Amino acid sequence: MTDPADIDGASGTIWWLYMIECRGGGIYTGIAIDVDLRYEKHASGRGARYTRINPPVRLLCRHPFSDRQSAARAEYVIKRLSSERKWAMATSGSFGEAVAATMARRQSR
């Protein structure tokens, strides 16, 4: 997993890709600079439409990126995966490695 201390993006801002387990067993994937604050917005009903309908149960995992574009690209790829694949990534214990491997497979196509 990438150590956030090693990230030095152009703006110096770390963007995070995160996954939330929602009521009903679904997974919401998003990006944010402050994951804890964003999770609180989801939990209070002021987040994404999906999490207003399917409230969060818990934050599953997060992974840092050096810039918004990289985080958004990873988010796009992960949102297209099956629910089973998302669960496997989120619970693997090595989310960062799983994200990197998924991104590498998508880029080689």
C-alpha cells in the first residue's frame, strides 16, 4: 500500500479512494480529500443519493492517490466491477495492492 507520507502531488493534497458497506450489503465507492468527513456526510444523509437510500454501515477501506485525476480514474474502474469483486478487494487486507492490480489489468486492455 502506498504510504501517504510518500505522496507529493502537485498541490500536496492527498486524494483518497474509499469503499463503504451500505445497508443491504451493497458497496459505495467514492473519492474525497477527507474520508472521515465525507463518511459523516454519507451517514447523516447529506452524501450521495445512493447512500441516502442505502445508509452506510461502516467504512471498509481507503487508498491514497497523489491527485484527483488518479483517484477518479480508479473510482471509475472499481465502480464497474461486480459486487463480488468489490467485496474481495475490500476485504483482502491489501486494498492498495488490489487497486493497483485492477488498474494495471484495465490499462493493459
